[in-house]
Amino acid sequence: MLLLALDTATPAVTVALHDGSGVLAESRQVDARRHGELLLPAVDRVLAEAGRKLDAVSDIVVGVGPGPYTGLRVGLVTAATFGAVLGVPVHGLCTLDGLAHASGLTEPFVVATDARRKEVYWARYEPGTPSRPVTRLTEPAVDRPADIADEVAGVPAVGAGALLYDTVFTGVRRDGPEHQSAAALAALAAAKLAAGEEMLPPQPLYLRRPDAQVPANYKVVTPR
């Protein structure tokens, strides 16, 4: 097994290589505006650091969000392209699950990322055990922090969304992961594959319409 994991659903452009036993190499750069520019060089860098070639990859793992439309689709299109060229399966994982796996928390907790528009993407989790990865208890959702204050107040929380709205996520752990790590995503995927668990299709979890909209007064102009 040689997993190439990548995620662009958060401001972090992150890539990792995992051989089924451990992470061989990882790259992570936080830049919300340069996903497309940074991703492929990061893949090259990780492969070079691990001393592996792209054609040795047996599986692609990609974070499917939730995340902003533009950044998220960069990772998904890249993963799909690699899968098609190499003829290997492409597995999707919820981006929030990767953050949860990296949290190290041993009690029920919440993961929240910044969804912009004064909203967060979030979900509840149950901690993992030596024989079982963390378990997501709720479907990923997008909400204004004030609307979920009663549900998350005092609950241990990690992620950029929890840090940004710490007056709502009052149990935020500042030493926890802020952005996604492909190393954590790869480790979670390796555990799920070893256990024979089914993963998500590599399709985006947008949870809302993209920011860009066709103007309401748009007129089609055709040549005469």
C-alpha cells in the first residue's frame, strides 16, 4: 500500500505519503488564495522526500470538505486526474474527520472550520480507541456560531472555526490542530482501508451554493 493523500478544503494546501504503516513524508502550506499554484509542487516535494515515484502509488485519498468552493475543487480535480492516469482508486474522506483524527482528544468533542460569511463547518465526534478511529456522530453542517452556541458551549473543540469564534466554542483547545493535515487524513484512511471500511466517493461536500453567482440581470448577447 502506498497512499497519496491531499486536501485543499481549508487554507492549508497539504499532501502526504503513507505506506500503510506510517507517514513517509508530508507537506503543508497555509495560503487560502494559492491552492492551485501550490498543490502540484507539494506532491513533487513529498514524493522526492520519500524517494518514491508517482507510479508506485496504489491509492489516492482526498479530503472532500466541507470547504469553500474554489479551494476544494482544486484538490478533488487533482485527485481524480491522478486516479485516472494511474488507474488506481480514489477515496474520499470528510475533511473534518482528518482534523478529528489529529486532535488526540479522549472525550467527546467538536471540530469546526471557518466557512467564511461568518459561518462555520462543524460536526461532533467520539474519540477513537487503539482498535478504532474517531467516530463522527453527526453529519457535517454549516451554521452561524450563534445558532449553535447552546450545542457547543463548553464542549472540547478544535479547528480554525472554533478558534475564530472562541466566545461560542468556549471549550476550544488552542493546542489542537487548526488546519487540515494530510498526514492525519492518510493515517485515518490507512486504518479504514485495513479494517475494510467503506469511504466516501470523491465528490465535494459544499453544503451551500458557491459565492460566485450569475447576475440576476444578466443578458445573453448573440451576434446578428
